[in-house]
Amino acid sequence: MDSLPQSLPDYEQRLLTALAYFLGRDVDSQARACLCMYLRQAEPRIMAQVNYYAHRFSQATGQPTSGYELLDLLTQSPEVVSQALPDLGRVHAAEAADVFSDPRVDYPSP
């Protein structure tokens, strides 16, 4: 994670720095730990959404697809998912700035 603390909003960066200090970790390691903890806690909500879109993907392609198969497909070939579900929206428009997006990275379109 390159320069993660500088890319966070000020308050979140300060919270992360404090947490890293209290736990004796460097800030980048603490950021990874926080992200992993959040993802594990949100796993049921995230997988419910993945399962929903696996069902939609199955309907669009005629191929039975489980949530975990779609999770693999999203990781390995997201363009296949985008082709099968072209109307799948994003929270933020591609041209809109997002406080959590790194301006140095060109993110692929879904």
C-alpha cells in the first residue's frame, strides 16, 4: 500500500495512526489489518450481494453460477461479468471523484 495514510481523509488518517500507535504496528500494516477486519465482518452482506448477482449472471448466460464462482470470475475476468450484466451500475460514475480513489490509478470500467 503506497502512501496510504496520505490518501485517506484527515480524520480517518488520524484514527488509523492512533490505532497503529496503540497496537504497535506501522500505519500501512494497520491499514491492511483494518481492511481485512472490515471485509470479514461485512462478508455476509457482501456475499449476499455476490449471490444475488450470481443468480442474475446465471439467468443472463444460461450457465449455473454459484456465488463463489462469481467471486472467482470477478477476480479473474471482471469483463466477462460486465458483458453479461451491462446494466450493472456503480456507486460512483467513472468520471466522478471519490474521496477514497487514488488519483494515480486508472481504474477499469465495469
